[in-house]
Amino acid sequence: MVALRSARLEALLGSPLELVQHADLMALISNQVPEAFDLDFKSEMYGPTDKDRRDAATDVAALANTAGGLLVLGIEEDDQARATAAPGLELSEADERRVRQIVGSQVVPMPVLDVLRVEDPARPGYGLVLIAVPRSPLAPHAVVVNDGLRYPRRNGATTRYLSEPEVADAYRERFARPRRQADRAREIEADALGRLATTEDQVWVVVSLVPDLAGSLVLNQATLSTARNELMGQPPLVMPIGRSWQRVSIGRRRILADATTDNSRRARFLSADLCDDGAGVFAAVVLSRLLPQGAPSAGEPEARQIDDEMVVNGILSGLRFLARHARDRAAAGGNALIRAQLYPVGGQQPLRLTYNRGFSRGFGDPLGDRIMTDTGAPPERGAPLDALAADGPGLVTAAYLLATDLFQEFGWAEAAQFTSDGRVRLQYWSKEWQDPVTQWVATAGIAITQEALPG
């Protein structure tokens, strides 16, 4: 998967960058596409001189500091910066390594980039080289020039260097971004929680995600129709439990989905708010049983039991579902702030964490020695968006960390179903879950471990 997502460039090329073909790039010439803030043509591969190395570093850093974009090597341009011919290049793995080495040694901090070789089917061994650079959450990136640092940025089809006040502003922007992400998470969570049914048989695990680099999804009737085709009747949970999306509609600057089968205003069983900037909230019911473990003290409310496997599955599924919306639908990028919480919970709605392994569903034993009466601030972590969107160890690790943060509120040390390095502990899934878990890890490239937790 190529890190750069750009609706504009994908429209120009007719496909995502990882699927682009030589004919797609030739269309840039036939259509006389000009260079732009996110597109730069070079007729040759960067050479070995100090100037060539500095040019390569500057071109990459400028894209990372602006909106991201694509360097196309092997295309000539006219005096109006329009693509006119494609003499092509000899494709070489050594040249690809050299580009990465140049950027790694001369750009601080090193930005993310992908180098793609696109072969001309009429000339084996020759073609075009693409250097794809996403907009960077670590901007500003500096280029080492002599004994100093310079900060390039794209200015239309050209590159300029930031002034000292602009550099200061760019650093302030970098450090202010995490605070804005947390504010954005709280904003969308408040809206999403207001849509959830909270009758006594409804306890939710709520997952939210806010990407570092916001996307831009145009919401209209076509978008709604596409979302309905993609979501209706589909089960979003990684380990399915018989629930699927039944309603898909539009809210203000977001797509709304839930598993409600009647005309109720509130969501039941599953819910999702998918925002146009790539942020989102996912919720799944995790209630195991209403009855307490042992009689409560006089005047105390009964603690509702939540199932640890359902919590873990809800967090895992929510992270993957939201990340795929952010990356694939809204074209967001970078890392993401991720959060998880249980809802509702309070003094009159306490929760107890339980497990059901070896027991009939609904008759679980408690985990931990505390009842939750107040969640406080939801636990939050950071993770690469691409890792969350793909089935693999990175997704499992992120789910482990958030679930563990929640479970420790109950006095339970960790989420036993996963490990911190992205493996699955199969023995901590009940029998009814083990087959779907085994099938999923086999296709996701995730290792199963037989290790047992101490104590």
C-alpha cells in the first residue's frame, strides 16, 4: 500500500498509485497535464553530484511540507511545465535505494516516501519512476545545505524556502496538532454517544479515531448511494456475531450507520459516525448479563456484566473499520489518535468485567477486583493509519493496548486475548470464538501463541 492518498492525483491517473500502469502515466502527456503543487516532472534520474543530491532532498521535503504529491521521473515538460514526452529511464533497484539514502541523509526528520518503478511494456527494463510523498504530520522538514538547514515548500508548480517566521509557525502547527486531535475526538464522540440506545440491555464499547492528516470526502447523494452499497448487510466485526449494518443515512458532514431494524431514532447493537475529514466513531454492544456477581449491598445498583471477548472484538473491529474509512474513503493519512471507552457507566450504572470461557454465554466469572463507576478520560493511543486499516500485527497491538487500558480500570492487568507485539493467545478465547479467530489469523498473517499468563 502506497502511503500517499490524493483524490486529485488518483483522478488524473485513473487509479490508486499502487495500481497505476504505464498507460495511465502516458495520459499525462496526451492530456498535456501541467505541474502543480502536488505534481512535479523530471526528465532524468537524480545524478550523483552534490547539487543532484540536494535537488532530490529538496523536491521530496517540499512535497512533505505542503500537501504531499508525486515526483514523476522520466517525463519531459515544455516551457509551461506541461508534460510533453516520456523518454523514460533505465529502471534500477540501485537507483531506488540511492533516492532513499539521499532523503535519509539530507532531510530532517526523514519523511515517509514510496518509490515505484513502472515499466514500459514495449521496452522491458525501461519506464518511469514515481516518488510518492504524503503530506507529513512531522512538518516542517529541513534540507541540509552546507552547515545550515533550509525548509522548502511547494508554491504552485515551483519550490520556495520558508522565511524564519514561517518556520516558527510551522513548528507551532506541529505541536498544536495533538491537542486539536483530542478536541476533535471529544467533539465527534459527544455526537455519536447521543445516538446510542441506553436501555438496561445496552452497554457499548465506543472507539474513536482522528487521523493526523485530515481527508476530504464530498458528501452528496452519490456518496450516500455508494456507502449504502458498500455497507448494507455487511458485518463489520472481525469475529462476526450475527450483526450487520441495517441503516445507512447522512448526518451533518458525516455518514451514519447502525444495526437497528426498526424506525427507532436510537442505534442498537452497532453504530458508526463516519466524518468527511476521515475522523469517526464506532460502537458495539458488549453487555453479557444484567445480574450481579453476588448480591449488592442495600441501596446499591446492580452491576451490569460486560464480556471481555466482546470488548476486545469491538475495539479490534472498530479500529479497522474506522481506519479503512479514513484511508480509503476520505483519503486521510499519517498516524491516528485512537480512543476507547465504555458507555454508559456511572454511579447508578456500574459495570463489572467478566469472562465466559468454559461457561455458557451469559454466566461469566469476574475479571479484576473492581467495579467501574466512572471511566474518567478515555484511554488514548497513537498508531499508523495504514497499520490499523490492514489485518495484521499492528492492528492487534493497537487493540491490545486500548483494551488493556480499559481492563486495568477493573483491576485486571491486560487483555488476555492478544499480546503487546501483535500475536493472538488462542486459549483465552472461548470455544465458540476459537474457529472464527483461527480463520481470521490464518488470512491476516498473525501468529498464534500458546503462552499462558502468570498467576
